Amino acid sequence: MTSGSINIAIGGEAGDGILSAGEILCKIFFESGAGLCTYKNFPSRIRGGHTSYSIRAAGGYCSSRSCETDILVAFDEETFDFHNGELKDSSIVIYDPAKVKNIKKPEGCSPTYYEIPFAELASKNFSKHLYKNTVMVGVIAAILNIEDAHIVKGLSALIKAKKGEDVLKINMSACELGMEHYRKIEGAKRLAMPSGKIDAADSLMITGNEAVTLGAIAGGCRFIAAYPISPATEIFEMMCSELPKAGGTAMQAEDEIAAICAAIGAGFAGARSMTSTSGPGLSLMAEAIGLAGCAEVPVVIVDAQRPGPSTGLPTKTEQGDLYHAIFCSHGDIPRIVIAAADVGECFEFAANAFNLAEIYQCPVILLTEQVIAQNKFAAPKFDYSNIEINRGRLLSEAELNKPGYKFLRYEFASDGVSPRAIPSQAGGVHLCNGNEHLESGRITEDPELRRKITDKRMKKIEAAASSKYLPAPKFYGDDAARYGVIVMGSNTGAAVEAIDIISAKTGRRDFKIMQTRSLMPFCVEAAAEFISKREKVFVVENNYSAQLCGLVKMHIPAHGKLVSVLKYDGMSFAAAEIADRLMTEVR
Amino acid sequence: MLTTNELTYGKSTWCPGCGHYAVLNAIQRAVIELGLKKEETVCVSGIGCSSKLPEYLDVYGFHTMHGRSLPHAQGVKLANPELTVINVGGDGDGFAIGCGHFVHAARRNVDITYILMNNQIYSLTKGQTSPTSDRGFITKTSPEGAEEAPVNTLLMALTAGATFVGCGFSSEVTGLGSLIASAVKHKGFSFINVMSPCVTFNKLNTYDSYKKQSYKFEETTGYDPQSYEKAIEAALGYFERKPLGLLFKTETSVFKEVHMSEHPIAPAMQDISDPKKHSNLMERYLRH
Ligand SMILES: Cc1ncc(C[n+]2csc(CCOP(=O)(O)OP(=O)(O)O)c2C)c(N)n1
Ligand code: SF4
């Protein structure tokens, strides 16, 4: 749990170097032992437009943004429009007079303002205004009294490797200049870093996309085909450089249809294979997901969700692809849909997705969201020893050729999971088929066999429901709680903090949370029990149409108890926001 | 050595006289000629009468979805380059819904063979106009005659960068068999346009009409399959005179060739049993 946090927001024009300054600060905080998460708010274009980088440094691991800002850095006037609502009396605002002529003050609170000419200081001392961001880093380090050793480590970790010793030296001096400048201001306010610490030696700082990539490679993925799309692109980019080193292959497809089809081809050929995309790509993949379901080919699809419909908001966040992930493609197919809440789950679920895909021989969709995919989080180190590789009923050549054994690719197995062979294996020659087929795989239109093979395929979902590789729901809070909160994905962390905020305010622990981690198959029994024990259950999610709530209703006849708490403005929920909404609901 | 019989699965449902029989037979001949093993050969198809071919061929097969066979076939080959991958399908499948994939498969140059069974009509859906239908061709969906210019598949293959381009005819099974064999042997993306008449729905483009229109390209003076210009010229004339045989062949780098030489074990054959082997990837995210 977090013990207090310091929130920093840096705002300016896109291309101002704000993102790299933010990264340096993250690294410094991480080195100093703070738990942290970032919240980048940037437009979908390369230059221009207001950008902001928020960092929450906490006394423990944290996974949701704050809606308060303790230190606001304004490189432009627009910053005030975006962040004034987050300020409070204790906040410090520092701004560069070069671009900020008029200070728009917030209503209802009076923060402390310091004018600091970052750009001027930088160009005077280092002949480049480029270093204004490092001067700013120094100012923040001075406000927070951060130890020099951590600053040096943080700076060198990012700069030395990329730009060399000389550039590092200039950056160090720029940082010192910022610190000195602030210290010279008479009576300048200081803020304290949160007292708690994470075990930094046992932690990492990583984005969800990076965590997915690590999980996929550890989980045995050896083929990816994808088409670039925000906010999933980084998975494919990193796979392109890392997968070949692990003996795998990456192919940039001409579109998402080709991407998933190539992945399905590779899955049929025996490689653990995947594609990564976002909503528009998932829409294009619908027909092929049906093929993988019908032909029973293992394939993993990672959907880093962004707000739709259509192109929507490419750089913002939402949970609006749930229905599409669960229902897309015509006809009835077995599929598995899981949703990760944080970077730890991104890693673990990505690895296990390949077990699920191979064991149940079906498409597996892993849902993440822009807010987890592209932001950085401090988290416990990933546990590689926890990952198992289970290839299900993939037969060996010896098994295929056992005397008396007749291999039937789509054999009517009792749990629906038929034996599988891959090209190159003697004795396993078969036809993989998206047309309705016999146990052999050859095409059929026989009504009785059609019914039987549909039953066989769909039975796999029942089997998957009790798989140890399928993430079971997680619960937070007291069992005696009157109210329930159902969440998925990134809202988990915010909801957990929200119930702490509520109990701090009310002195009662009235809420228990259920995080649904597998959406298909859905954890019906656990959810039914959870709901039955509560007076009211709030389903908190980021979309307009209350998709998670709809899913619960589809399975459980307790509709009167369900209340939706929705947000679809492209931003993620902050804990305080959820707390407010819940308290208003139960008032 | 395998026989045609051993390479045949079940009984086909094609109409008697359908051009597609000859393509099946020619593929079987090529497999036999090359001494390929059943388990090392994969036949991938889309949807259409033509795409039913893998149903009747007893090697590993994948009957995928309409228009998307090429991406699947490339995925199979990239996952396991040891396999011989033959992709088959019709003109609707490959040049209407799947046309985008064709261009990219050609320029990507994955080492697979694509055999287009071109009957200039949609047959499985019972007779609509196709992107290769001749202008003026009357079908159920072109009652006034097809208005669009037909796709010149050979020309498109050449301009998109296919490294092996040939043309065959269902009446010439022997020639087609050896053309397919050389296409399979070729390193890179090989494309063969086969005139494969639909005797049920296309009464315009028939065995007879194709016979009258076609000529052996190898027998033309100065035949040189290395010459791109000559191949382009022959392809340009395709709608009037159909050049049979190998039009063009060149060797350039095959997709992922360098990677494959550095990693002789195919992605599909990698030992993935030890996830810990990859924990070094986590290091860059740890504390300095
Ligand atoms: C997405 C999709 N759209 C349409 C169809 C219907 N369809 C099946 S085969 C076909 C065309 C077949 O023509 P062609 O590919 O030329 O093969 P042929 O039957 O002539 O051998 C069509 C339109 C389909 N199966 N899938
Ligand atoms: S309809 Fe035409 S293409 Fe289809 S099987 Fe009959 S002859 Fe062949």
C-alpha cells in the first residue's frame, strides 16, 4: 500500500523535451527508492500541441494516477488550463517566463509561484536552451531534497549509455545549476518525498507494452506479425529487435488481417505465435479470429485498447473493446479473453496466454489499455521461475506413430481438446480447416457431425474455465463489506486505493472489490457469490456502454443490484475520482 | 517414391471436366518429381472451388478463409522454413479480396509458391464477374457485360517484384507439373497463373479458347527468362496471346534469409522449455 505520494506534472509544447525530462525524473525517483507511475497526456501528432507528463512518486508500489499536483512545471500557458484543477494550497508552481507571460490562477486555493528562467539559464551557461529541462530537473530535486547520489545515478543511467560521458557532464552541471538557483531563492518552499520506500533492488521500472513483450518471449512466443498502431506499437518494435535473438521471427504485415493470418499460419506450423494491435486492428481481425476458433489454431492477440469508435483517440485510454473481444466474428467459437491490471499481470498473462492458446487450441485475446501499455510503473521484479510452458495435447512423432494409433486432428475428445500435430511430423498429416469438418479435418456438411464438432469445440471453454493458467478473479477488502465494486484491468489499482480513501474518510470499510481477470470464460460462480453477499454492486469501467456490467448481467440474474460507474473521456480513473463517485452513490 | 494415388485424399467434388483437376494432378506430379515427403509439404488455400484443392491432396493442408491464404502461407513458411509451402486459390480469392496480400507477398519474397487457378469467374458462388473476367463478359452480376478492365496477373506479379513468374494451362498437365516443380525449387516467391477453365459457369473462356490464344513462350526467338523486359512484353500481350511456361526468374535476397542462416533452428522447432533463459531481457529495467 502507498504511504503518501508526491505528484509532479510538467506541461508544455510537444517537442519541448518534456517526455525525456520526465523519464530522467522517473529514473531519479526510482533510484531513490520511490514507488512510481507516470501519466502521459499527449496529442496524436509529432510536433506541437500541449503535452504533459505526470509522475506520481509514492511510498510504495502504485498503479494509478493522482488527480492532485504537488509540483507543477509550466513551460507554456496552456499548462494552467490543463492542471489548475489539480492544485491545492500546498502546491508549488514553477514556470518559465520565456513562454509564460500571464499566470492563470486556480480558484479556491492559493499555491506558491516561482518564476524560474529555465531556458535563459540553460542558454547562458551551456549555449543550448536544450538543457532547460535538466535545469528544471535540478529545481525539482532541490524542492524535494533528493540525495545527490540518486540524481547522479538517475542521470547517468539515462544519458551516459545514449549520449556519452561529455553530454552527461553538461547535464550534471545543468542539474546543479537548477538546484543552486532554487536554493538561492529566499524562503523557497520545500516538499518531502514520501517516507515509505519500495525494495528498489527487487523492483523494476517498466511500461505495460515492455512487460507484455518480456512475458511473450519468456512464454515461448517465437513468431509475431503485426501492423503498427498506437498504443500497441512498442510491443511489435521491441519484438522486432528481441525476438530474432531468441530464435524467433517478426514480420511487419501489410495490414492487420495479414498480421493475424500470418500469426495463425505460424501457429498451425507449431510456433507459439502472436499479433499485437489496438481497437481498429482488432476490428479487422474479426474474421480470422473465427478461423482460429473453427480450425483450432493457437494464436495470441494483444489488444492495447484506445478509445474508439473508428480512429477515436489514438493516444488516450479506454476499456471499450471488451464486447468486441468477447463477441467478434460470426458463428460460435471457443476463445479466451483476459485483462491485465498492471505491468506484473501484463508479464504473467502474456506468458500464460500461450499456454492457454496451445492447451485449448483457440485464439486468446489479452486486453491491456493505453494507460498501462505506455506508462511506466515501478513494480516487483518479474518472477521467471513462476512461468511454466505447457504445450497441451501437441503430440510427439513417437506418439503419432505408436502402433495401432490413428491420429485424428479433430477427434471427439471428452473435454473437447483433440490431439494436435504440426507439419514436419510424420504420422500427423492432416487438413486444418475453417470449413466445417470431420474428425479428420476434411470438409463435411453432415448435420449430425456438424452438431457434434460444434459441441466438441465449445466444450473447450468449460475445460478452460478451471485451468490453472486462466487468471482467477482477485478480491480486495473485507468480506463483511455491504457494497461491492467490480472492475477489470487498470481500474483495479485505482479502486483499491479508492476504498482506502473512503475508509480514511468514513472510518468504515464498506466496500469489497472483485477484479475480473478472465472475461471469457467468465468467472460466473465467483461473481454470483460476490454479488449475492452485497447490498449493491458498482461496476466501474471506462466506456460508455457499460460493457463489463453487461457481461455480468448476461451471466447473473442480479440486475437490480448492479450500478454502473462510467468514464469515457479518454482519461483513466484516479483513485480519488472513484472514491467520490462511490461515496455519492451510497450517500 | 510417392504415387499420385498416395497423394490423393478422398473423392473430389469438382464438376467433371473442371480445370482444377489438372492443377491437383500437376502438383502431385511436382511433389513426386521433387521427391518431397508428405509431412514436409504444406498446401494452403483460401475459399473457392479452386481452394478446395488441399481437401483432395494428402499432404499437410490448411483450408483458410476467402482471400487470405497468402498471409497464412507466409506465416507457415516463416515459422518453419524447412517446409515446402504451396499456396493455391482462385482469381476472386487472390485478385479481388486478396489482391493487397498478393502485391505484398511478391515484394516480401518469402520462399513459397503461389498457384493461381484462374477461371475468370466466381464459381463457388455460382457465376459472378471476377477481377480477371474479360471486359464485356456477361455474368449474373454483369448483365450488361463486365465494365472494369481485367487484372493482368502476370504483369502485376512482375511489377510487384515476384522473383519467379510462369503461366500454365490445365490442358498441359505435363508442362504444368514441371513448371510447378521449378517454381517450388526456386528460392523466393514464385507465381504461376494457370488457365483453369470452369466448364459450368464460364462459357466464354474455355479449353478451346485458351488453346487458340496460347503459345509456348520458350519457343519464341531469343527466349531468355532472365530478361525482365521480355517477360513484361509477353505479360503485356496476355489478353491477346497467352505465353505458356516460365516467363521470368531472378535470384534476390529471400525474406529473413540472413536471420535463417544465423538461426538454423526454425522458430517452430525452438526449444522453449526454459523461460528463465530470457530473464536477461529484464535487466535493463532494473535499478542502475
Ligand atoms: C469474406 C467472404 N466473402 C465472400 C465469400 C463468398 N465466396 C466464396 S468463394 C468466392 C469466390 C470464388 O471465386 P474464385 O476465388 O475465383 O474461385 P473459384 O470458385 O472460381 O475457383 C466468394 C465470393 C466468402 N467465403 N468470404
Ligand atoms: S463450378 Fe466450375 S470451378 Fe467449380 S468445380 Fe465446377 S467447373 Fe470447377
